[in-house]
Amino acid sequence: MSEIPSKPEILPPVRTDVAYSFINLGTTIVWSIVDGWLLYFYLPPDGQGMALVPVALYGMAVLSGRILNALFTPLIGYWSDHSRSRWGRRLPFIFLSSLPYLIFFVLLWLPPVKGESLGNLVYLAVILVLFNLAQSLVVIPFGSLLPELARADRHRVRMTAWSASFQLIGVILAGLAGLLIEQRGFVFTMLIYALAILPLFYLPLLVLREQPGRQIKVGEHLGFWRSIKITLANRAFLVLTATGACFWTATTFLMLVVPFIVTEVCGLTVADTPYFYLPAVLASLACYPLVNGLAGRFGKWRVFAASLLASAVILPLLMLIGPWIPIPLMAQGITWMTLEAIAMSGVIMLPQAFAAEITDYDETVTGQRREGAYYSAWSLLDQMVNGLAGAALPLLLLLGRSRTDDHGPLGVRLTGLIGGLLLFAAFLIFQRYPLKNFLRVSS
């Protein structure tokens, strides 16, 4: 493979990694709460509250919001790549978009009607479009920053470890929402979270600095459609994207059904959700040094593939949790989530390193740094996956989503089996990743 000649890089201080990871902490808390609680808020299980929208139409509102926002996502990436300012290409987007992002996050939990209503459905669809647009204006430039801030592969591994660790902390903090929701309700909880998250977006801007000389000169701009064509011609991008579509769908299903697993499969209350998140996240954090060491010894490709395969084996075990095993249901659920978290530690941690590698390879083809083009495509995929999963899951739950249903929480259990099949498909697709021997020595 091609190699870019360069000089050895002196790694920046750790404060750069921590500042970058603070933003990831903020975005993780937001999407974890939305993924974990929005469906539960609008369509609570029997006995936990009244539905706010028609069950069969909820998925349409979520999916339509994603599809409309998808029209803007490639334009945001292109705009980010070709923007010019004293702050660089990415930081101004984060500065201007973070506050609207949190405002729309709070508005998601303020439907106009207290009972089931088509008005709530329309409101949800509109706010989701605005929320997803603001989110894209934050996360696409944010993701594009990593290859710019970390030029050497060893710095990327270090930054990825910090970022993934803060991401897991974000999952823990989002999981604690259940305690506050039970005591004070959804609106109060989300407002408190938004106020606490706001500094996580703005304080890092005092530390982060983009690399000089990365902005694309005006006379060298690629046309929008030509940029899209070049991106789609990158085989490594296509393989990672197809792999990501499978494992993101599986993880989205998992995030969406955790409250249902806690309340319907294990027979507990929403206040017990932190007890499921905490051991799983701590186990993942403990695995990250091991993932780093194994990736350095055997290569990140092998570790990532093994993580996909292990996750595919463990996730369907959700089908087995039940009173037929002589172990308390809570212990069964926590054990299953912890084992899945251990298996998925490589899946969660390593994709950022592959993404940066793919943008490096693109530079050997185009001579330009076009991170935004790739991260906008992955953001678009994430939105579509979340939209499709959000649309499919309520229909799946119709097979049985409550202990009071004739079939029990059958739909909840089936998400584990479907997720396992998706992860196995991701494992098979990733065998075709073409940059296993690509080497880039950064300048």
C-alpha cells in the first residue's frame, strides 16, 4: 500500500485527548438517553403510563425525521471540509451548534398533549428533524477532528482509548437517568442533564487547536458530486460502512430495549436500570488496556473481528433469561449485559482508528484532507440505522412487549437474536477490509 513520507511526531499532551473526550462524553450522554428512553417515554409498557402516540405510527415519525435530515448530512460534511476560519474548519461548527443541540434535546420530552395524540406524533417528527440536524452539525465536525488532532497512529490509539472510556462514562451517567426520572419525571431530568452537559461542549474549545495548513485552498475545491463519487469509490470505506450498518443496528436495538429488559424481562423498575449499566461499563473500561495491548500485538483488524464474533455469540443469550434458570432474574440480566459489554469492547473502541486510517488513504488518492466527507457519510448511516431500528422495534414489540401480553416480552427477547445475526454478518463483511497492511507514518 502507499505510504506518505513524514517526520516523526511529538505526541501532544494528554490534555488534548481529555478535552476531545469531554465533547464525546456530552454527545454520548445525549444519544444514550434518547436511544434508551425516547421509545419508553412515548410508548411505555402496560402499567407504566399511557402511550403518547399511536404505537404503529411511532416508527414512521422517527424514520421520517431521519430521512429528512439525511438530505443535509452530506452537505454538512462538504461544508466542514471546505470552510475557512481563524479557528480552523471544525471548531466553529461545534461552538455554534452545541446550544441548539441541547435545546432541541429538552424539547423532545415536551409533547403538547398529555395523552395519545396525532399532534404529539407530528411534534415528535418535527423536533427530531431539528434535533438530528443540530446533532449532525456537532458530531460530523467533531468526528473529523480526530485525524486532524492525532496524526500518528500511536496518538490515535491513545486518543481513542480516552474517548472510548469517556463514552462509557457517558453511558453510565445516562443510565442514572432512571433514578431521577422515577423521582422527578422526564422533563425535569432532561433539563438537568442539558444544563450539566453544556460546559462539556464549550470548555474543550479553550484547549483544542486544529493543525495548521489543513484547510483546502479555494482553487483546489472538489465539486460536491465529485467528492461524493470519490468517497464511494473507496473500497475500505464501503466495507467499514457495511460492517458498521450491521453492528450499529445491533447496538441500537440493545440501547432501545434496555429499559424493557429491566422492567419486563427481569421484573424490576426503571430505577433499577443503573444496576445493569454500571457493571457492564466498568467491565468495558477494564478491557480497554487489554484491547490496546492485543491490537498492538496482533493488529487492530484481528482484535476487531474477534470482538464482532464474540458479541454475535453472546447477544442472543438474552433469549435464555427467565425463571427457568435457578438464578435471580436481576443477576441473569446483569451478567448477560456485562458479558456482552466485554465482548463488544473492541467493537466500541476501534472503529475510530479505522475511520482515521481510511481518511489517510483518501489523502494518498486526492492529496486533500477530506475527513468531513467520510464522517458525514457515517453520520448519515448512523441516522438511518437509528431511524430504521426505531421504526422496526415498535413493530417487533407488538409480538409481545409486556409481562401482561399473551406472549410475554417476546419481542424484547427477539432483539437479542436479531442483534446476534447482525453482528455475525458484520464479522463476515469485515473479512474483506482491504487496508490490513496500510501504513501511514504521519507528518
